[in-house]
Amino acid sequence: MTQERRNPVDGFVWVQWTLASGLGGAVGFALAEGVLHILSEALSNAMTEIAIFGLIGAAMGTLQWLVLRRNLAQAGWWVAASAVGGTLFGIGGASFGSEVQIHLAILYGLMGIILGALQWLVLRRQVSRSGWWMVGSLLGWALAVQVVQFVDRFELMRGLPETIGLIIGSGLIGTVVGMVTGGLLVWLLRKSRPSNSLESR
């Protein structure tokens, strides 16, 4: 493929990625709330973490794929990697429950590592220096929860119904993650070899 046929990688990709990530976080949590609402109480308690993080991963991955597919071949695997990563993290959270006390930045950093590692499997054959993706994912998720805690400290969403507040909080987490990983994505795509880019469809 020639350089002229490549989709340009510019700042608009970062904007699209950030918006997709934020919307994905909000939509994923809203979907999880709906699923948990129709389950029995006993099953709901066991499935809460799995449903929330699995659906957030799936929703974010799906909306990110809409941006990524124009720049990478076989981008459909991104959705599966994100959904599996979120589900694995949810399974871990459900397994340990409240028995393990850990700082939220570390906990969400672990989420970033799991997601980043699985997403890296999609990037590694097509994007140069893709190993940085795991670092960016870790930093994005760890920073995101710190931002939400900062917002919560000032009670900026006081008066909202709890579910609405949690949906907005999840969207904010996704937005911060998108800002960090989106900047990294643009850099990685620009550094990638032309031969690894997707041909125009």
C-alpha cells in the first residue's frame, strides 16, 4: 500500500477515541445496571462485578473499534479482547470481594494491565512499539479513578440519583482513559511502518 492511500492519523483520531471511550464507559455501566436489575437478587450479588466490568469492556471496545478499524486490519478482535479483559477483571473482583483491601488506583491500574495486555495481542503484529500500549493502559485507568475520586470529593454530582451518578462516573473514567490511550494510539500509528496499515476500503 502506498503512503497516499493511508488514512491520515491526526488529532481528530484522538478526539474520536476519547469520545468513544467515554461513551463506552457510560453505556457499558448502564447496560450492566439493566442486566443486574432483571436477575434474581442472589445471582445479582454474585454477578455484579463480572457484569459491570465485562459490559464496560465490551461497550468501550465496540465503540473504540469504530475508530480503530480505519487504521488497522483485523480490528474486530479488539472488541473480543476488551470484553474478555473486562470480564476477567470482574471475575477477579467477584472472587476476592471485600477480602482484599487495595487502593483504587492500584486496582484500576490492574484493570488497565489486563485490558492492555489483551489489546496488545491485536496491536503487536500491526503497530510498531506496541508494547507501550500496556503502559499507557495502566496509566490511563489508574489516573481515571483518581480523577473520579477528585470529582467525588467536591460532591459535584450531589443531588443526582445514584445510578445516574455512577453512569456519569463510568463515562468520566472512560473519557480519561481515552485521553491517555488515544494520545498514545496516535503516536503509535504515526510511528508504524506504512506496510502495516490498513488499505482503503
